[in-house]
Amino acid sequence: MGRTLAEKVWQAHVVRHAEGEPDLLYIDLHLVHEVTSPQAFDGLRAAGRTVRRPDLTLATEDHNVPTLDIDKPITDPISRAQLEALRVNCAEFGVPLYSLGDTEQGIVHVVGPQLGLTQPGMTVVCGDSHTSTHGAFGALAFGIGTSEVEHVLATQTLPLKPFKTMAITVEGELPAGVSAKDVTLAVIAKIGTGGGQGYVLEYRGSAIRSLSMEGRMTLCNMSIEAGARAGMVAPDSTTYDYLKGRDRAPQGALWDEAVAYWSSLPSDDDAIFDAEVFIDAATLSPFVTWGTNPGQGLPLSSVVPSPADASNEVDRVAIERALEYMDLTPGTPLRQIPIDTVFVGSCTNGRIEDLRAVADVLRGRRVADSVRMLVVPGSVRVRLQAESEGLGEVFTAAGAEWRQAGCSMCLAMNPDKLAPGERSASTSNRNFEGRQGPGGRTHLVSPAVAAAIAVAGHLASPSDLA
Amino acid sequence: MEQFITHVGTAAPLRRSNVDTDQIIPAEFLKRISRHGFEDGLFAAWRKDPDFILNQPQFQGVSILVAGPDFGTGSSREHAVWALQDFGFKVVLASRFADIFRGNSGKGGLLTAQVPQDVIEALWLIIEADPATEVVVDLQARQVRAGDLVADFEVDDYVRWRLMEGLDDIGITLQSAVQINEFEDSRPAFLPVTI
């Protein structure tokens, strides 16, 4: 019987298999950041253990870093202490680290791919749920907790039960103005925040094949919001074109050897998935969330739903509570919801293509007076690339703030936050209560839609702009 | 890690679905570099509401949380498990758990016991009617008992064995050092390194 992409990658990494026990899986790349690692390094120290493979481990500073005045000391003493702990730990255990100020610094899930470290067929882990991003390359990549971070540091392996596989097939041509972010929000709305639990999602079909690597990363990034630990796209010429020539990509004969192997990875025609979901690309349109989990999303042309629409009591209570938190009234057209803050960035949509999409909308336009707009590159390299293309000037000319690299307003761990009651349109991944700041309200959108909202001052798509 | 065989305690009903880890412990508490003392961060935003279930006098000292479906979604932060444990919880019961949260719980010794939603609803009624009800979570028998209710719960066999033995994962894995060395020697040369 044929095997799926996920099964091939899994089976190529089994160090030990025993009946009734989890497989022991070898990890090819372990990414580390400051938030989920200090207790893991402490655990190593307490047990007298070392990092087994510092050369397969890479750390960067992202969650806590400010995106303004990065040449000055960090003002929050607790954030500063956490970054200092990472620096001490990396130095002591020999782990390479890209610190604030380094040209390679940035969000961990932007840095790995841009260096060419993330490659097809690899196992990639990080103490961060959005590690699923790296699945865009046909890698099996998933988030882990701090105990598992310690486990990988010490052994370069993880004991894991195999995942089930789910094919998400999107066939057809995406309508103009529909991006990977709209696809993923539609997928999550369809299968729910728990729909992917226990599964690896494999995104397939002509609409997926047509996506760039950036788009595929956005899609795989959000897999966790559907409850799936990992999302994958089979490697193809788009993947190889992206990787070729990057710093850490193989070269010469090794490149040929790698491509030969990568080409064997796509799911076999007779592979059987444990579950399948089909989506017709032609039915998709710009999507926006109205509630407090990423599954509570609708096409922009919809109205705010009513608790009466719920099919069961659990959902009814959830809608009621979300509307209360979001301060929304059932029946209101989504386009009438005013927005005061627009955030472009994050590991979901902080790459160069995302910034280009935003600049295309903002060029020759102004951000509405009622709106504060932050544009935050996912890495220093993304910032430099954007500047070389003149995008930074487009953002500032439009009245947006053009910041330094970091996780920024995706999560309230650094100075970029929503104030209580503020309402954002955000290209990030989570609209949970208080995610962008206590009492803040979040609507998740694509980069182009975010830019249109910044201009309009309310939920809108680029096609609404004059 | 402490062994977990059977836990007896009182329980709190959390009548919410999709309780994500940002709600269990907001990001501002994640800046600490210690492994303990996260109890003040548990449900920090919700606990500002005096009516929140864990603020009610009849639910003080609870050690079992009975929650709605899709508990622990979102971020991989293990701090969510630590906050629940530091607050005094030993068990979370729900009809569905997010994968990473469930994995983290098993590592830290917090039992996530999965029961159908109708059992959750029945438990909610029992503990709301009498918050002093003694709830027994029997990992040996994979059974939860409260008042007249007796229900089986699901838990991964391997996690159950580890919890009952109180075993540390890294210690178990290091017993396979020879296999790890052999695997490492066979890795293709085209794979990248970070240094």
C-alpha cells in the first residue's frame, strides 16, 4: 500500500520502535527561543546533562523583543532577564544564537526557512505551536512543550505516537484577492478548532500547488489553529527554487542527492488518508474572524452571527460569550465594524511577500486618521529586503509605523500591545481573548485585507477601496 | 515525578469550550524563567471577575477541573500545565483536549482524562448541586466516580504507565543511546547544520 508524505518522513526518522510504546523519533532541527527554553536548560543543568547536538540546534530572540529603539537596553526588567537567560544558556551549552541586533535575528519560524535550514523530509521541532509553519517544505514540523524541549536538547529525539493523516484538498483557481490566509481561515471555520486534533494535515490540490512558499508557510502555520500539530505540503519545483542557493541548502553533488530524495517524498497515488476534506477554490473569498477563536470566521460579506444560529448548547454559549467579549451585535454587516489598530506581521504573515501585498494596497493611499497601523517584518533580513524594494517608504508615506523585527503585537509579551477595548485587524494567528493585550479585541485577516482596513477604517477588502 | 495511582478530591465546573492556553495563563506571565510559582497566572483575566468559578467560596481547595470541549488549544506553553498544578489541580476532565496541551500534561504529571460530553454535563450537575462531593479519579481502573456516577475515561496507555510509575522520559530514552548513535551515523550528508 502507498504511503503518505507524513508517513514517509515519520518512518525515515524512527530510531526505535517497540509494540505498545511510542516510537523514538530523531529530530533533524531544533529551534529555540527565549520563552519556552529557560526551564529546559535548567533541567539539563540540574541533571548534569549536555546538549547532544548543538549543531542541529538554533536559537533566536523574538517573543520579548521590542520593535522600536532596539539599540537601547530593554526597559522591562523581566523581559530583559529572559533574554539574558537565553544568552547565558546558549553560551554555556554551545548553542548558536541570533540575538537582537544580529542581521539573522527574527521570528524563529521566519529565520529557519530563510536560511535554508528547513528542508523537505526533515523533522523540525520548537517549543512553539507555530512550528507547523515549516511543514510548507514537506518537513514534519510541530510544536512541543518545555519538557520536550529539554528532552530534545538532551537526546536529539522524542518519544511520540504516530499521528493520523488528513488530506485537505483545495482544487481550482483561487479568485483574485484570495490569499493563503483566506484559505486557512476558511479551512479552520470548516473543520473547527478541534477538527485536526491527532492529525497531520496535508494540503493538496491545484490551488495549493499554485501557492508560493510564503503562502504555503502561512497555510501550514495556521494548522495548529485547527487543532492539528502539523501541516504539510509536498515538495515540488516551487520548493526547490526557493531553497536553491540559500545559506544552509546543500550544494553541488549534495544538492542533486537531496533533490533525488525529496522527489520521493510526495504521497503515493494509492496512499490512504485517515480523513479527507475537499474545498472548491472558486467558492473562497476574503475571510475575517468575528469571535474569540480562529474557527469563528466568515467571509467578509457576511453579518455577525447570532447565538440562535448555533446547532448545540456548547456552541450557543461560545457564540454568546464571544459576542459579549468582542462587543458585537448579531446581524451587523462585518464591513461596518470599525477598526482602530492594524497589525501586519508575525510568523503567519511577516514575510516579504506579505509586505509586498500590503504595499501594493497602500501605495498612493493614506492610513485613516482613526487608525494606528504597525508593519513589523518577521526578520531583519525581511526588513532589509523590504527596504531595498522601497516598501518601507511606502509604509511610512501612507502613515504606518515601520518597525524592527519580532513577534510584536501577535502576543502581548513586548511593548506592542492593544489597550483594553481597542479593536485590531491583525495578520497574526490568534484572536483569543486578550491575546494582543488584556481587553483587546482581534479580527484575523490577510495582509491585503489588513491594508485595505487601515485605509478604510473599518473591515474592508482592497476591492472596496476607490 | 510523583506516582499517580488514584486521586480523590473536590472538583470545579468550568462551563466553557475552547479554553485556550492564553486564557489558562496569559503571555505576560511567561517571561519568568522559574519552573514554579505560576498559580497567580492561572486564568488571570477571568479571576478578576468575582463570580468566576474559582473565586466562589464553595470551590476553594478544588483539585479536579471539569471543563468543556477542546481544552488547552493554542500556544504550546507548558506554563499552562505548571499554572494548573501550582494552583493545586491534579486532574482535568474534558471531552476533547488539544494535542500539545495533553502531551505537556503527561510530562508534568497532570492527568488529562477524556470522557464523553454527557459525562461532563452529568459531573457539572453533581458538583454544582454539592461542591463538597468527593470525586475519585482512579487511573488504575481508568474510572471517574462521583456520587452515583461511575464513568470510564480514556487515557493513553503509555502515559498511564509512566504516570503510575512516576518515570522521567529522558531517563527512559537514554537507555536507547546505542540506537540513537547508530541512527545518527546513518543520516544523509546533505542534511543541514546550524553551526
